[in-house]
Amino acid sequence: MRILVSLTDLRPDAWVAGLKAAFPEAEVEPWQPGAAPADHAVVWAPPQQMLDEQPSLKGLFNIGAGVDALLKLKVPPQTRVVRLDDAGMAVQMAEYVCHYLIRHFREFDAYEAESRAGRWSFRKPREREDFPVGIMGLGVLGERVAKAVQLFEFPVHGWSRSPKDLPGVRCHAGEKDFDAFLGASRVLVNLLPLTPDTRGIMNRETLSKLDGGKPGGYVINVARGAHLVEADLIPLLDSGQLAGATLDVFEVEPLPARHPFWHHPKINVTPHGSARTMREASIAQIAGKIRAMARGEPIAGVVDAQRGY
């Protein structure tokens, strides 16, 4: 067996070493132009040249959960594109969402500002039932986030393209239920895959429907920057229609230094770090899938190119 590693903007050494440990019988090496044919490739944003030179790949294993960038490339027709199911990312995502949800709900930003100013003050406690949380995307990550949010006793709604049934979550599905889902949610958490259908799904019209159109909605985007129409966000914040936003992903990354999101008082910016790939767990998962493929067994995480995830 021969495995190539192609990680744009990342050092491949530790991944190569880990895969060699998992497959002592295999040849594992970083991809270079002109590399000999391989059976599988472990990748992050690989160049088209690699795919063109490797038409016999059986599996293309992406080291992140999102595969939108990979699906923009021309992948050999017989190659299965495989995403990570979790590999430690779900619990990180749940931590991140709960942190910023609770920070907003408990008004900790305001307390912090008052503390810096030397003011001792109190704010009236708010009721959790007044802050229903809507989670867009109910895959592995979305389900884990929903479970975490429930532990803090917020009402939880979920929306996905196909029907889901999750304990404690009022699930909505498809275009027909989308407006009802938005209207039932005061805090919107985006965990959708990026597809042509979901690009720009958070815009002036949809975000204005949060909580039945009442002012005070809140947005947490941890999926892809292109889900949000960036030009629509600040007018919604300045008008009070939205109370704030936490953004971990952006149309252009790194976020340009002059971007207005950096300095807006109602926006929290983080550098696409809500859930980072855990290398050891990812290698173990990829190794298990490669061995299952060799035995002719089905594997989880195979991407449907038509759906985009």
C-alpha cells in the first residue's frame, strides 16, 4: 500500500510519521510533483496537480470536516472523498458555542466592560426560555452542540435538509420549515456544510426573521464564512435587529486588517479555531477506514458530491 500526504500551508511531517506508525507495512510520504501512483491520499486543500497525477486513488481523506474546497477540484471519478466524522472536533465545537452563548445570555461582556471602568453593578437575570437556540445543521457536530446546549436548559430547535429526530430538540426540515425554525430561534448557530443551496443563507432577510422578527437576535457562525452575507450583518447590528454576533469563519481568511468586523463593538472575532483537527485521533480514524476499505466494508463519512457533504 502507498499513501501520500498533501497538506497545503501545513507541515506534513507529523502526519507522515503517524501514518507510518499506523501502517508499518505501507509506503507513506509527502506528495511531490511526479510522485509514484498511490492507493490513498490524506489531504488539506491539495493542488489540482496532485489529483491529476493520481488518477487511481481509491480514497481521498480530508483532515477537516468541511469538504467544500475539495469539491471545487476535479477529483478522479472512482476516488471516494472521505471526511472526518468527529476526531475530537465535536466536543471543541460544543465548548465554543456554549461559551459564547452563555457569555451573551449572562451579559458577561457588559460586566467585563464595567469592571474595567471600576463600576460595581448588577443586571436583571434573564430567563432561558426567552433565548431559544436554533442550530442549523444536525450532523455529528450539530448533534453534539445540541446536546451540550440542552445541559444549560435552553430550548433547542434544529434545522436540516432532511428530517432528523433528536431527543430534546424540536427538529425542522427542508425549505418548508425554514421560516418557522428562524421564527422560533433567538440565537442562531450555523453548522451547515457549504453548498450552492446554503451559500448566503444568513442574510438581511433571514436574520430579520429570528425570534418572530423581534429585535435582539444573536448569531454564532462556526461553519463557513460564505454562509453569511457579510455586508448585511453590520446594518442589522447597528439598527438593533441583532444584538450581536460571534464569527469564527469569514469569506476571506485571515480576516483582512481593515475589515470592519474587527472593531465593531457587537462582534466577537476568532481565527477559525472553534474546532481544530486532533491529529492522533484523526490518523486513527483514517487508518480504520483505509483498513475497512481494503476488506471491502462500508465506511462512514463518504461524501456525496451531488449534495456537497
